[in-house]
Amino acid sequence: MVNQCILVGRLIDWSENERTLQISVKEYPNDNQNQETVLIPCILMSDAEGFFEHLEKDITIGIKGRLTMEEESMALLGEKITFITKKKEERTT
């Protein structure tokens, strides 16, 4: 069985010590055409040295990985991260 997932969302929070991220992802619209936002915890599997200095709240990132159960909730074990938007200071120069 294949367990692979790609999520694109806004970066909400992160912890460099624990190598974790939290992104917000929009759900598919429900019957009332309302789109809910879901917070997805992500755990970085590879060495993330130097990665965290490029993070800024509300940037858009894509994460490729696999789903796992962590303490009775689902989490994404991130294998590859792609920056879709840049930090504000990089966009203005």
C-alpha cells in the first residue's frame, strides 16, 4: 500500500527544537459551500539544519510526505518542503 501525501498551506507555527511545523489547509467546501480551515501538524524527517531561518508566519509552503498517527491524531511526516511564497523582506527587494 502506498502512503504518500502532498499538502499546500499557510505556515502557522513551528518549533526548531522539535523539528515540527503546523500549516493551515482549506477543506473541500461542505453542503453550505463553506470552506473550513484545518490545522495539520507536520514532523520533518530529514535534517532541517538551516531550513528554519527561511520561515515566516503566513508564507505558503508545500510539503510532501506520508501520514502517520501521533498521539491519537494524524500528522504528516514531511520528506520534502517547497517554498511557494517568499519571506516579506525577500519579496520587496
